[in-house]
Amino acid sequence: MAKWEAFRQCPGCGFDFASGEGERSCSWGDCPYLPEELNVFCDQCRFNFFTMEGNPPCEDPLTCAEAAEPRSHVENLRTWEGNLRPAPSVTEHPRES
């Protein structure tokens, strides 16, 4: 298991690392504990490659020289978020006669 897969948010933190929204339980701008492998924001303009939202100064954020690293983290973040969700429970329904 990669180190980023074991990452857990601080207690009380409601910040959504994918959307960049939500309430933090601290006063940090960026989470100092977030592994780099889960960072999907451009370091230059903060464009979000997970949601494809932002106001990049470049013409095409997908071909920007700064895009390669955060784009490579998108799948990691999807995997990390998927691992946080509890497995769906199977509910048995009584058979109708």
C-alpha cells in the first residue's frame, strides 16, 4: 500500500480535497499533511484538475507545462476517496407470498 493510501484527514476536518470546498478544522490554507500524490491543484494558478474548474492563465490547462504532475494525481485521489466510502450493505428483503 502506498503511503498516500493510508492518509486520513484530521478529526473534525470537512474539507473536500477533490473540490477544494468545505470547512477545515484548522487555519492552514493548504493541508500540510496532504501527500503530494493526492494534490490535484496546479501549483501556479490553483486550477483543479479533478473538477476541471478554475481560472488558469494558460490557454489550455490540459497541455500546460505545469499540468503533468497534478493530472497524474487525479486517479490517486479517486482511489483514495473510493477507499474512504463504506462498502454498501446488502439488505435482505422478505419474500412476498
